[in-house]
Amino acid sequence: MPLSILLLLVFVAVALLSFIIIYVLIPKKTEIAVRLEGLRTTAETMTLFEKPITPIQRFLGRLGAQVPLPLTDQGKYMRILVAGNIKKERLLIFLGSKLGLAVILSAVYLFLYGFPVEKDPTMRLLFTGIFAIVGYLIPSVWLARKVKKRQLQLFLDLPDVLDLMMVCVESGLSMEAAMVKVTEDPLFRKSPLIDEMQIALRETRAGKPRVDSLRDMGERTMVADLKAFSAMLIQTERLGTSLVQALRVHADSLRKIRSQQAEEAASKVAIKLLFPLVFFIFPALLVVILGPAILRIMRLFAHL
């Protein structure tokens, strides 16, 4: 039997054995907890806007519970998860995925390259640590990209949503009715801003003060422009100023910011094109232009 297949079988056996040991050692839920979870209705589960937890996610949650994390770091991760439209209750699953990827990548390196090829134990230990660190950081990088993408979509959709709200308010609707009308528009059905506004409306209908609901909407997303929008609505409601004028001014200012950012991105294109030109296009042009001349010169010197 080839050595690579033997090592692969050993890795699978060790992984299965580790899974069984961890599953047995990690304490399971008590019978009372299982009965209490069974009392939850499907309607209550649907209000959480999340899919049911799979067995793999349940295992990752138990694994993440073993990660020693200070309370301050837990709060930071929870805020980032909420900003990425992930429930903060999934924190343990997220931590478990970080720990699981760290173990899997380091184990794959050891059994597929470290033990069969690498003979130096110092280098083997060094690369094992590198792969473990990379695996631990991959979920954080993915979450950061997800949050950044969602924040960009919120920023791009906000001026158009404000325009629609302004039209609704001009037609005689209140601010809450205008928000309801905007959330029902099929044009913004897939916008994350509509999801945040729906959450704020549900909180208001449940008895939470409208000021707190609007403020929390800005805090959840961690978007400065949405925080300013929430502050503008709160100030307009408290001072009794014209809501239409405030929406118009805020939408115009956001469009100016969006156009300025577009101009800034366009001005950076020339600098970004410099590197592919120097490293990829110019060498190819030199080969095409100077290649025949160099070959002819080499032939002339060969005849001398």
C-alpha cells in the first residue's frame, strides 16, 4: 500500500476517534433543557429569522464553548456578527469554526506533507503553527468581508430609500407609515436596509420606544451614515421640524458623498493599473518588439 494512502487512512481514523472522544466528553443538554426547547412553537422560531441548527453546527457550538474568550472580546464578536446579519447566539458556532479549521488545516499539513516529506522537526512545528493560525483567522476574514459588503450595500441603498420615504411623507403619511410602505416596495425587497427597518418597526410595535428602535438600528449595522439617518429622524421627531425637508437634505448629502467616493475610486484606477502594466504588459511588449532584433543579432554574431 502506498505511503500517502496509509497516512490518509491514519488521518481519517485519528479524526474520527477525536470526534467521538470530544462528542462523548463535552457535556450534553439535560432532559429539562431538551423539554424546554421542545415547548417553543414554530412561530417563535421563525421570528428569529434563522435556519435550524444542524448537527455540525451543534458540534461546533460545543467546541466553541471550550474557547477561553474574555467578555469584552465576546461583546466585540457579537457586535460584528450582528453587523453581518448573523444572530449573536451563533457566537459559539463561530468560535468553534475557528478552532475546528485551525485543527483541520494543521492536521492535513502534518499527515499529507509534514510527516512524509519534512524531516526537520523545527520546520514541521513552525508550519504546523502557521497553518493553525491561518485556519483560526479564516472565519474572521470571511466575517469581516461579509460585514463590509453589507455595509456598502446599506450605504448605496440609503439615498433611494430616503427618496421613497420623502414621497410617502409628502403624500400625507406619517414616518412609521412611510417606513412600512418602503418595506413593502418590491424594488428594495433584497436590500439589507429593509431588513433593518423591519426589525425597527417590529420593536416599535412590541412596545419599544421609537427613538430607541431607530438608535439601535444605527448601532446594529455599524454604518456611520445610517447612524446619522437615525439621529436625524430622532431629532426631527423631538423638535417637530419638517420631516420632508430633513429627508431631502439628508438624501442629497448622501448622494454627494457617494459621488465623491466614486470620483476618488476612479482617480485611483491609474495608480492601480501601473503595477500590472509594469509586471505583465511591458515585459510582453519588450519580448514582442525586441525579440526578433535580439535573435537577428545573435545570428550575426554566430556567423562571425
